[in-house]
Amino acid sequence: MMRAGQPLDAVEAAVDEVIRRVGKDIRLGMPLGLGKPNQFVNALYQRACKDSSLQLTLYTALSLGRPVAGSDLEARFLKPFAERVFGDYADLDYLTDLRKNRLPANVRVCEFFFQPGSQLGNAHAQRHYISSNYTHVARDLNAAGVNVAAQLVARRDDQPGKLSLACNPEVTLDLMPLLEARRAAGEVIVAVAQVHDDLPFMGGDAVVDSSTFDLVINDASTHTRLFSTPNMPVTLQDHLVGLHASTLVRDGGLLQIGIGALGDALVHHALMREHDNARYRDVTRAFGSERFARLVEAEGGMDRFAEGLYGCSEMFTHGLMSLVDGGVIRRPVFADENLQLLLNQGALRPEASLESLDALIAAGVIDACLEDATLAWLQRFGFVPQALQLQDDALRLGSQQWANNLHDEETRKALAPHLGKPLRGGTIMHGGFFLGPAAFYERLRSLPAELAAAINMTRISFINQLYGEEDLKRLQRQDARFVNTAFTATLLGAAVSDQLDDGRVLSGVGGQYNFVCQAHELEGARSILMLRAWRERGGEAVSNIVFSYAHNTIPRHLRDIFVTEYGIADLRGKTDAEVVAAMVNISDSRFQSDLLAQAAKAGKISADYRVPEPFRYNTPEKLAEKADAFDRQKVFPLFPLGADFDDTERGLVKALAWLKEKAGSKDYLELGRRAIQQDSDDARLRPYLERMGLWKAGSVRERLQRRLVSAALSQTL
């Protein structure tokens, strides 16, 4: 019988042992995203493919795979890029087969979150999707009878016997106690860890004993490239959504954001607010900040961050790390209610000083004469030196001895030179899981010890809800801003973020509902949902703000703040007529009349209501005109947080996106006709066409592709 934490040097041996212990009905639970032990999962899946008597159900989310080209042009762009960025990344075999609809009958894949848009046409994925709030995932996996839990982990030579859950402690820390309770009741459950030497070792709550796992795989062949998600382009439309949202972030508060271009835009403009405040104010003023001045003054601000922010987000993103490095996320919170309350009240600064000790005494947290427990508490948070001892009712430090009384002048004079450092144990960032570009992982691997200790990857139940340690969470989460995205919103304030109106799941609810609820439950908190006011579909503009939709992720009774590129709509506590008016104000002017007509027909707004003058010119052309007054490379960069694309690829990304938007439209057909009739030998385009393998086009198809790409480049460069 293998003992807990038994090291194995081959994934096949781990598969053998799992089947031996559990049998042939395996219900495997894995973290979402990066934390999957791909090689172990692949070996187990291949066993199931070969042995139809083995029933395998995979419970997970966000199964990550290399991007799949949707056309020959995309393939020409993606292949060299994927080879460079993903290298020898071990693809998930079950995902490959799932995409091709060839999973064997004895295998099911059940996910609670998809890579956005990746499974819209996949019947198996849609049928086996599990809709759960992120805080309920551990409960639901346990109820499903998960009997094998497997995860990618990190290790460090200086921490023998320890492993880090690293990128994915969020569900694991909540799930493991539930599995242990079932194990104690007699069920056979196996926990498997697969070590990866490049996975950043995160401390804090993510560190567990190796005995947490029954099997620990350290197979040399499994240390392949980690999956990374390259930063995607941030358009002017995205930038302006983020710009408006950044004015609602309250200094000294909490910030949560999600992944994607809108989140990257918010980060960029928050950094501009901190580091180039004069320019930031000019930009916000140019795009109409005065229209929302009262709301911004009441709920956010445009000054630099004097106190800094505390980050608390289920997903620890590259953008949030950029805010840490940019000095915006720097407000520490502490796991002690008395201490946190005094910090919130301003009665205490997060540093060791005689004034801090006096504040603690005045608040009744400690007595001037210390006891052993009090001294230990003070040392835990760094108020006094670790070497300070209490002996025979006297305070001793080395060979020195003073009265055990913090009011005593000699004691104070002796202690003063040993104080002055920041308090110990503060956390500036709580995260549940991380995923991002390769540069983000490298930054995490190289964090200085002090900064690394201030970032705590922890359980999802701590981050996404108030239940449990509620008093402490309320103190830490002052002036919280929960910023998430939606793809559609209704005039009456509902948000659609996960599913289409025909029932097909686009992504998943994740933690969005949890954070919106927190915003309504926490004093001073706000939920901010960002969305683009319109999108292009088949060459035609379509409004993302609609009168009604057959599905919603956030019901309208939880409406709060919506932000588009045209501004901010504060909906909390407003009447339906006021909500309609506010949403119309931030919609694209091409759709305002139709939206108002639908609302008036339903009796939700007066038929003679007119859009206020400042909001009648909500058009992309007006926004572009205003943007041209600024240095776009500095104010609205295409890749504000860096890019895995080289300069040529960046140009192609814009051009191919433009072509995709035009696909199926009259403009695209006309473009195709013109492309057949004419060619371009513009030397300026040569690097781009060479990168696509189209500079020397041979076949008729290649010549047509060359001309289409040339036309797109001419439009976008």
C-alpha cells in the first residue's frame, strides 16, 4: 500500500495506482484553467479510450487549448505564433476529441465554465455544462461523487515536505475537507499532485503539506511549456469603457476585475490616473466626465491614489499584477478585526511606532503592561521586535532590560530605535486563481520575498462571498468596486454575460453573480458592469443594449452601475423610467430612437421623452475625432500591458480583425470583387504579407487572399 504523498516518477504508474484503488468508475475533479495536470489526465483518458469498461467523468472548467483557426487566413497567422508561444505545451487529449465530437461513449466532460465562445456549436459540451456560482463548485463536485482530485502544483527546494497549489488553490482548499469527510466515512478517494518546476510557487494559504496528496508525480517528461493567454488588442472602444470605469474606483478601497480587453483598459487608465494625472484629467474631460461629475465625486475620484487599493479577485490577472507593480494596489489588510478597524478609522498607520502602540492601548486592544499572549500578538504583526522577551515581569532585548510598561519613559526610549518598519502580515492582494501571459508567470517567479508574502492565493469561499469571517471581510472590503463585463444589457437593468437567448452557453457565470451580490451587501460597495455599447455582426452595427433578452445572468433587481464607451449609468434604487433613460444615455445614438420607442410602447417611459443634448451624439466617429486630439500610442495603446505579438503581427491582428468584422456583409462582398480585379505591390505591406506567406502568392486562392489582406492592411495601418 502506497503511503500519502508517495512520489512517483511516471504518470502511467499514477494511473495504475488510481485505477487499482478506485476501480473503473472514475469521477475526476480538476481545477479550472492552468492548474490541470495535463499529462496525468491524458494518460487516464487514453486508458479509457482503450478500455470501454472504464467509466471516466471529468469535472472541470476552462479547458485550455491552443487557438484554433477558423479560416485559412487565420491559420497562416496562428501557426508560427502558436509554435513560438505554446512550444511543447501538452494539449489536453480530451479537449481535442471534444472539439471534433469524437469522445468515446464511456467518457463525459462536465464543465462549469468554457473558454468564451469555444463550445457554442458543441452538443456534448452544451449538454454536460454545469451552471454553478463559483462559490458552489466545491459543493457541487463533492455532491457529484468526485473520487479522484488531481492538480498541478509547484515545489521549492527550501520548503521540503511542502507543495504550493500555486495557480489554483481556490476550489481545492474548499473541496479537500469535503473529500476528507467522505474518506473518513469509508469512501475511497485519491488525491493526485503533478509537480511542474516552472509553475510559480505561491505562499500563504496556497502552501500545503505534501501529505495532502496520496500521489505526487514528478515525471521529467511533464515539465513542458505552461499554457499562457497572450494579451489581446484593446481597441478605442475598449479603452473608453475602461476610462469611464476608472473614475469610479475609490481610493483606499477594494478592486476586483476580470480578464479581457476591458479589464486591461481599466488597468491602463488607473495607472494613468496614478502616474500621469494631468493627462488623465484632460482625457476624461474630453470624453465628457463633467456629465457624471456628481457620481464620480460621490463614488470614485480622479485624484491619484493617496492610500492605494487592496486587490481581492477570484482571478489574479496580469492587469492586477501591473497595478501592484505600478503602486496602485498597495493597501494592506490584516487578518485581525481590532487591527483592521483601527486602520480603517485612521487611528493607526500600518507601521511599527510608539504612536501605534499608544493607539492600541487607547483603543483597549492591549494593556500597557504586556502578557505573553499580548506580546506574541504584537510580534505577529511586527509592532515590536521578534527578539523582545517577557521575563520576570520585565521586557528584555538582548542584554537590555526595562520595565514592563509601555507608558514608562525609559522603556519607550529603549524601544524606539527598534521600531519604524511596516507592519508584518499584511495582504495587498487576495487571489483565487491566476492565468495570463508568459511574462506574468515570469514576474510571479521573480517576486521579492516581501512582495510575494503580501500576495495570498486562497480559497474561493473567502474571496467570492461574505459568509465565514464576515466581520473581518466587511472591515477589509471598504469601498469595494467589483468590476466585471457583460456582452448585453437590457434597458431595465438586467445583464447577460454567460449564455445566449437560445440557451447555448457562451462561457459561464463564474463569480459574477457572487460579486454583484457582495456589492449590494457591503456598505459603500458598488458593482460596475462594463460592456461595449454596440458590436459589428456581418458588417452591420448591432446594439448591445436591448429592450429585453430571453436570458439574464444578473437580474434587474440587482442592477447597479453600467459603463459603456459613452459613459456611466447609475441604476441603483432608480425607477424603471429613470433606468431606461440612463441606459439610453450610454447607448449608441444609432439605436436610441428604437430603444425609446420600445420602452414607450411598454409604458416604461413617456412617449414624449427626448434624449438629453449631451447624449445625442454617441457615435464611434465622434469618439475617434476626440481621440485624435491625443497621442494615441500613449493614451490608447493597442497593447497597454505588453504583447506576445511582434510589431508585424500587431498590424496583422488589426487587419484580420477588420476582415472578420466585415465577413458576410455587403462591404466584404464588394471588397472581394475589388480584390479579384486589382493587386497591390505596396512595399510598405511586404513584411506583413511575407509573415502571412502571401508576398509571393502562387495559386488563385493565394492571390485573392493576398489582395484581401492588402486591402485590410490599407484600412487599418
